Amino acid sequence: MRFIPFFSVFCFLSTSIQAQDTVYARQVIKYLTSEKCFGRGYVKNGLQSAEKYLVSELKKQNVTPLFNSSFTQSFIHPVNTFPKACAVSVNGKKLKPGNDFILDPSACSAKGKFNLQRVDTSHFICADGDPKISVSLKNKLTYSVGREVVNFCGLEIDRTKFKEEPKEIELDIQNKFIENFESKNIGCFINGQSSSDTMIVFSAHYDHLGGIGKSTFFPGANDNASGVSVILNLVKCYQVHPPKYKTVFIFFAGEEAGLLGSKFFVESKAIDLYKIKFLINLDLLGTGDDGIMVVNGAVYEKEFSILTKINSEEKLVKEIKKRGKASNSDHYWFSEAGVPCFFIYTMGGIKAYHDVYDIERTLPLTDYVDVFKLITEFVAYF
């Protein structure tokens, strides 16, 4: 049965907040995608800048730190980086990092001029070089995070921009492997009106891919400055209108490096997982032209039916699709530990993903307000 009195008042209040705080969402996304945060990764203190910004935003809301008296939880992991030289020329033509080529994130350093031999129509190598060179032609450049160093220097070239067959390559690539990089999860909570020790948890990762070379970085507007902005808006909303249950907000680091922050968090037992009534993990919240996808929707069918019922009644997002279990975001380790949870992301719109084109200026926030409303109304059912 629906909680009509509380539900109606909550919807009215949260809707008014949503309408004005798309402006705040833009401010958050713009900062997190700025050069100061340099892709929220592992060079130029990008991740640290994002962390300090988020902690300062939480302090403004006067919320309670999640980790005893601290907003942050540190963990250590290896990462391969390219903070210095990143120069590539093919057939005598200089290529621009990020736009024309990207590196294999686990590539080693390489310097010199090499002749390439064809393996097939999209793969070329220098087999007798030291180190070995591997070149692949791709229709889309997609970067990630490396946690090791391999014994070759691999790179991808955008074949839509470089249509020649690569025969000669000159490069100056310098990698820096950091064995013990310190990343930090960020967390806070707001006490609920109920005396129950049950918790609702919202999460989103704030890290991204960082950069390569001295000036190229991956902004990560949709992935996942958008989800972070939703969490911050949820903090503001629930601080003004206290929730029924204690509500926890977590910003994970290390997601792009293999869900490292959420794994560490779950294993650390920073909170009692058995007291989590439901967790909602948010990623890629910047579009919505084609609706939303709910990972674990096929697992928690009762909760999924509540979500779809709200959407049908309120006519919010275009469509709600469901998937089963998937290890594609930070909900995964909670799901594996038996915590009931959804991972929600928007579909359609821009195609930028793990590249230099995922920027704030072109992020439409198509269904931002409706998704926010859907999430808050869903939580009101518990």
C-alpha cells in the first residue's frame, strides 16, 4: 500500500527542489570536468581536486561524516600513468592524443622511429623493436585505466581521421607506474525520522580516466559527473526534508580501475550491510532520450514493479528496461554480498563514452529532473 500523506508532501517538496537545482547540477558537472580535476584520475592531482571539492560541498550541507569523524576512506592500488611525453607521428604526420590516438593504458615507455608491418587491415606491429610496438585502427577511441605495465607499447588510431595505412611510426611515450596510489571513497549520512536502524544508500563513482600527456584529459561529464551531481542534489533534498530512514551517500573512487573503491568499502564493513534496506547506484545520468536501464531489475522484480508503476502513473521517463546481474558498476559488490540494489543509468542521446568528447557543454541532462523524481518517489515506498 502506498504511503499517501507522506508521499504527496514529499513529491511536492522534492519536485520544487529539482526544478531549481538543475542549475546546481550544471555547476557540479562543470567543476568536475574542468582542467583542475584533469579527468579525476591519477595525474596532476586530478582525483584529489575532485575529492576536496566534494568534501567541501558536503560540509556546506552540514551532514554527518560516514567514517567516524572523516568524510573519506583511503585505499591503495596500483595504476599506470602517462604524465609527461606523449608524442606520436605516423607517416610523418603528427597525431593529437585523445583526438587522433590513445594509448593502451598498460603500455610501457617507448621512444624512437619504427617501421610497421601489416598483420591485417586494422592491426600493425613492429615485431623487432624494443619494446614491441602495436598499432590498431579503430572507428572509436575508448580509453580505460591500467593497473599493470606490459612489455609492449600499444596504441589505437582513429581510422575515421587517419585513412592512410600506417607504415612508419615515431613516438616518445613515457609511462610512470605507481605501485601504491592512494584513492579515497567519500561518504556521509543523514539520520532518518524513524527509530529503525534500517538504511537507504545512494552511491555514484566520482573517479574517471585521468589524462595522457601534459594537456589531454578525459572530462567524464556523463561518466560520471552526472551521477555525482544527482547524489549531491539528493543530499541537499534530504537535508531540508529529512528522510524516513537513515540515508547514506557514498562517492566511490577506483570504479574505472575495476570497481576497487566499492570492493574495498564492502570488505571494510564500514557500515552494516545487513541493515541496508535498498541501495541505488547511479552512473551515466546525463541523457535519457530512450529512458533508463535498471540492472538487477530482473532480480528484484517486486521493487522493479514499484518503479515501473510510479513511472506509469507519473509519466516520467520514456521507458524503463531491466537487466539481470552485471558487474558493470559499484552496485556489484553489494549485490554479491546480498544487499538488495539497483544500478540505474540513462539511455540514448550523446554517444561520447570514455573519450575526450564526454564534456559538460554537450551533456543534455534530458531527463535529469524526471529521473530524480522517480528515484525519490521510489525510495518513499520503503
